[in-house]
Amino acid sequence: MQYRKDRNGEPVSLLGFGCMRWQRSGSGIDLDAAEAQVMRAIELGVTYFDTAYVYPGSEDALGRILEKNGARDRVNIATKLPQYLIKGRGALDRYFDEQLRRLRTDHVDYYLMHMLTDVVAWDKLVSLGVEEWIAEKKASGQIRNIGFSFHGNTEMFLRVLAAYDWDFCQIQYNYLDENTQAGRAGLLAAAERGIPVVIMEPLRGGKLVDLLPEDARRAIGDSPRGWSPAELALRWLYDQPQVTCVLSGMNSVSMVEENCRVASDARAGEFGPDDFALVERVKSAIAEKVRIGCTGCGYCLPCPKGVDIPGTFRCWNEMYTERRDVGRKEYWQTVSLRREPAFATLCVRCGLCETHCPQHLPIRDSLPKADRDLRPLRWRVAAAVARWWSLR
């Protein structure tokens, strides 16, 4: 495993473990599977584990695994304050204390203001005394490094970056988002300030692996590098020395081992002209096919009416990146036959989803289009009959 330095000169593993997408069993996280993945990652040198207050069961699962295996002192925990829920100074301690209990620890190594989209949210926290609160927590050792995770445009990222003396930040960044959200301009601006940058969504929620158009897959497969789609995307990030740590939402031991191999082999500056040209060909192929840039993060949920927004958009994209029947079949299996309906037609255009979407997608306008593509008349009739039969 390679390591890059945080602001205090401490080593951080180049690969970080994103704990949002663990396998689930029944109503909760499959702890046995998660434990095997976490401990294998630690064995292979991963030191950075990222979770958040709002990731269902994630903080508690991570805390249990580390406590059971006596591994707390071998890792750095990163978790996030749900700043959008803070209404007063007392809430800061209430949420933080709950997180410490869940994580079964007395300190957080890297603590983030979760999902800042503009400087207004930070200014609100300042008015509630967050700067003084941070100073107290850092003085006591309960918080070692303070940062923020960001979803918004480059201009607003630069304003948030300049609003406080941050120890680190976390941005969505991959070869499709090179010039969107914080983008490369934001990455470089943070580096100029000496602020380490943690990368989330390096594979765009798996879309740079699972939803690549066939011609993009063929281009990667024909490359003499012999890299997989995931390895190409990760190496593109590792090639940039301004990137401190790349989070991967790993959910199998084999995925942990493969990603650790890449993070051990890759070197900054190793990309050549042919590699950059390959990335551009893949980007062009994706741009021609994808219908909507949903990463499947789930921040738009729960929908008050029960619409499965990310599920709908995932299947819609599959119709165009793979084949129409593939997307429709997946929608049939994962949405159409649910006991509780989750169709896009249930949308009442309340807009709540759009206020939470990190990608600022036009969800309300896109859902009807997706539904028309995914459920032509014959599929609607077949789904209605199948639902009636299965729910009798």
C-alpha cells in the first residue's frame, strides 16, 4: 500500500474504505461479510475508513468490527456531522456524542461537515458557534482533523475552501467529473493551500465499471495496459499527486484485494499520452449513451411517495449503455414486482429529492421520461398481471 501525507505529515493510505455500500442482510448490514472485508483491508495496509451519521448502520458496524478485533488504533476513522440537521449549538454535541458511542471510540481522526453545497450552509453553522465548538473538540483531542465533504459547483467550492482553515476536504472526482462539481480546478486550489483532498465516487457509483457502453469496454480491453475499467479509473486518480486518498465502496474481499493491488502498484505521473487518449475515448462513448448522471448515492431517498429514484435511473441508463431489454428486465425484477409500489408515476413533484441530490439532477422532469422508456404499454400490462398474481 502506498501512503500520502495529511496536513500534519501523518501517512494516509492511498486507498480508503468507503463504508456506505456494505452488503446488507435482512434489515441490516451483513456484519460477518463486512468484518472480513475490513480486516483484510487492514491487513493489506488500508488505514482510512469513511462513514457518516446518515449511512444506515454504518458507524455502528464499523465500531463493532474494530472493537471486536482490537483494531481501533490501527486505523483512522472519518465520519461526518449531518450539518443539514443542526438547529442549535446543543445539537453539535448531541450528534457527535452519539457518533462516538456508535463508533465505540473516544475520538474521530477526520471529521467532516457533511455535504456542504454552498457557503451559506457553513455560514449558518458559524452563526451557531461551530468554530468555537471545533476548537474545543480539537483541544480535547476528540477531533484530530476537521474538513468538509462537498457537492456543488467549482465557484462555491472555492468559497467554502476559503471560509475556514480546513485540515482536509472531500470531493466527488473522477474522469467524468473532471470539470464538474469541485473538479480539477477545485483539486488544484486545495493543493495550493496545502489542504489534502479525499476523493469520493471514483467510479461514479460503479457506473465507470458496470454501465460502460460496449464500445468503451472494447476500447479498454484492447489497450495493451491490460487494465480493467475500475483499474483505469483508479489509476487516473492516483496519477495526480494532489489526490491524497481515494475512497472505494468495497463490498467483497476480492474487491478489497484487487483495489489494494492497484493502490500498491500505481504511481503518480505514470499516465502516458495513450492512456489519456483512452480515457477521452471512454468519456465520449459514455456521453453518447447515458441518460442521466445519477450515481446511485441514495441521498434523494426516502421519497415521501415511495418512488425508487436511483433504481429507476439505474435501469434507465442500462437501457442505453447496454440494451433496452436489459434495463427493462432489471426494472421488472427490482422495482415492478415489489409489494409496495415504487413506480415513477407515484411522483407528485414535491421537489424534496432535488433539494438533497448532490448532482443537482432534474429528477422531477426526468422520472416521467424514464418511466415511459422503462414501461411501454405491454410491459405495464405484464407487470400489472404479475403483481396481481404474486400478491394474491
